[in-house]
Amino acid sequence: DAMVIQNPRYQVTQFGKPVTLSCSQTLNHNVMYWYQQKSSQAPKLLFHYYDKDFNNEADTPDNFQSRRPNTSFCFLDIRSPGLGDAAMYLCATSRGLGQKADEAFFGQGTRLTVV
Amino acid sequence: AQKITQTQPGMFVQEKEAVTLDCTYDTSDPSYGLFWYKQPSSGEMIFLIYQGSYDQQNATEGRYSLNFQKARKSANLVISASQLGDSAMYFCAIISGSARQLTFGSGTQLTVLP
């Protein structure tokens, strides 16, 4: 059974039209991460939550926002997608308790296309 | 701030041979963890192996072992007896800090040759 679920798997959005990607988890993990991964590149951390505490990376554009209404769900909002935002978006979770409890579990990703 | 460096963009290995993928890291947090993930062309991120900063012994998981040299801040992945299915992108990652920030290196594309 999938433990980190991302919806949708594929998303096509129009240039400038707001879009929301969702991630849910059944693991009751404390930490939820959002990554952007472009072709043949490393996953780039956009932001993450430790419980309700939001941690934004310094170089994450303001165009990207996130919400975590409860432990199970986390959303990535792109306010005005540009062509450069086309990428795979990966959600991951971790217990965040140190040592092996730090292992991150990944969803299958949402591939975003901007037209 | 934390940083992961993988200096080998691509590696080739003959089937059944062993291969070492390099990873160096930097963090000011004494409590950190190092991971290796495999990402095949399908895109899923597969956990391979973990090494904690306080672990005395090198981690091993089947054909994967981690050569952890704390003083040198290196965490190289060794894959023994390579298989064709090992062809994939391999990422080294570090987690540290009270907020448990997880950062990836740039990756190494491994190709196993028949």
C-alpha cells in the first residue's frame, strides 16, 4: 500500500494559472518535504515542515507557497506558473527523530507541464 | 548550512564488478545522517542505505555498503557484483539540524555494461 501519495501524477497547467499539487501520508510522520526536480538534475528542496513549523529555503521563489493543514496532508501552491516551473515535484516524509528515524519516504511525484 | 558533493556525473562498470560512488559532505551539526538513494528512469526514489553520524561501523545492506570516513567527511557507496538493473541515477543525501533539513547531492549516473 502506498504510504506517501501524490496527486495528480501528471498535471498540465496554463502559463500564469495557479495550480495546487497535493501530498498525503499514512505514516504519521512529523516532517514533510517538497522538492523540485528537473530533468537529469538533483532534487532541489523548496521547503519543509517539521510538524507545524515551516522551513523555507532561501532561494525558493515567492511564487511557491505551501500549506500543511494537518499531519497527513501537505500542499504545494504555484501562484503563477512559468515555463521554467515545469518539472517533477516530489513529496517526502520522515519521522525526523534522528538516526534511522530520519529515513525519507517518497511519493511517486507529480510531473508538471506548463503550456 | 549543509552541503553534499558528488564529483562523478557518470560512471561505467562491467557487470559483476564492484563500483564505488563518491560523496563528501559538510555540516556543522554533530548529529546527522547520510543516505544513498537510487532513482531509475521511472523516476521513483528508492532508499538504499543509511549511515548515522554516531554509528561506529560502516552500514551494509545486501550488495550495498557505505564507506564512512568521518574525519574526511566522506560517505562513499560501494556496490558489489553489479547487475544490469543497477543502472540508474544515484543520489547521496544528508539530513541534519533541528528541523531535519534533507539535502541531495547532484547525483551520479551509473551505467552497468553487459
